[in-house]
Amino acid sequence: MLAATLWFSLMNLFVKMMPEMPIPVVLLFRAIITLSFSAWQIRQLGLLPWGNNRPVLWLRGLFGTGGLALYFITLQNIPLAGAVTLQYLSPIFTLIFTRIVLGEKFKWIQGLFFILSFIGVYVIGHTDERLTWIWLATGIGSAVFSGLAYTMIRKASRTEHPVVVVFYFPLIALPLVGIWSFFDWKNPEGMEWIWLIGTGLSTQFAQLAMTKAFMQEKAAKVSSLQYLGLLYALILGWLFFGEGFKPATIMGMVLVSLGVILNVIFSSLQKTSIK
């Protein structure tokens, strides 16, 4: 899980390194690399690529594409740690949507954890002038779409192989961002080729490491390690972009992360007690 978090942090860094590269071009390269790896895995495992519940898989791809596009936009326009913190809201929206779509219940105390995280967002918005409400809304929108995508993944997990679920993300994203990039294209130059390829490869390595972590250890033990990504983001943002934060803004980030971590731990403990 530590490796996965580091790879995701490198993905964030690579995207941040390309402030002038249009988002659809970044998404296009990412989709091509991920689709190639996923198709190879499906072939190696002898799986049928199209799955059983195609409407859910299509929605997974659509929501995932929307969430990733908004996330990359925030990465390019606000400090690295700020974008990462807002994306951490996605588990909260996942809990809400799984309650609506799948009927999964959550306890009232988890509502308090939700409020804690959104208080953190409010603090961030009022203490860092670089994080305007437009970018805060974009980051929260990314978390909402990601929550919808994770809900579809959970629904698809009942009938689909994990590799097929992963495969549908770039499968849906590729034609969408391909058309989008036609209207907003920029030829990569110099180091931009490295950053684009690095974005795709680091994402793939991160997904592989994260999947292995969740397969070999309880979620309660590994999930909270994801939030070391905030520490990585603070360090990388300071080293490469000279980004600093006021103490109050850092406190807001801690509140967001704390609310989500408490939710993850509480949910995992509930599942353990039921078993």
C-alpha cells in the first residue's frame, strides 16, 4: 500500500508538471497505456472482455472518466496537496451512493465524520486564497464522480472479474477523450513525453500494488495508509513548485483526512464484527 500511494503521488506530480498540456491529451495518453495493459491481462487470463452487466460497466467508465478529468483540472490549477485533499472526499460520496443505489446502510456516527471532513473543506476555502470556490467546486465534483464510479465498481463486483472492471475504464474513456482532444490538441514537446508516459505507467503500477494490498491484508489495516498521499503531496509540492500552506489550511487538510480515515476504519470494523 505504501508503494501504491507513492505511485499515485508520482502520477499527481507528472500531471502537475504539464500545466499547459490540455487535459484531454493527458487523459488520452493515460487511457491508451491503461487499455494496453488491461487488454494484455485479459488475454493472459483468458477472460471475455465485455463482461456480464454491461450497463453498470459503461456507467463505471463514464463516471470514472468524468472524475479523473475534473481531478486533473484541479491538479493543474491549484496546489498539489489541495487537489489531493479534495479527492479524499470520494469515499464519503461512495458511502452515500452505495446507500442510495445498493441499499448499504451506514451509522449516524459516520454522518459526524462526513461533517468533520466538510468543515475541513470550509476551512481550506477560507484560509487559502489560491483555492477559490470555483476550484473547490471542481475538486468536490471530481470526488462526487469518483464516488459514483466506485459505487458502480462495487455493483459490478458481484458479476465481473476485477480485470474486466478495470478494462472498461479506458475502454469508455478512450473514444470520449479522443474526440475531446481533437478540439483541444497540443503536440507534446520535450519532457512532456516523459510526463505523459509516466502518468500512464505510474497509474498502472499504483493500481496493481493497491489491488495486491487489499487482496493480502484487511482493509482496515491498509486503507488508512492511502492518506500518506497527503504527506507526499505536501513534500512534492514544496520541492518542485515551492508550494507552502498556512497552518490553518494544513489544519483543514487534516480535518478532511481525519473524517475520511475515521469512516474507513469504522466501516471496516463494522464488517469485521458482522463476520
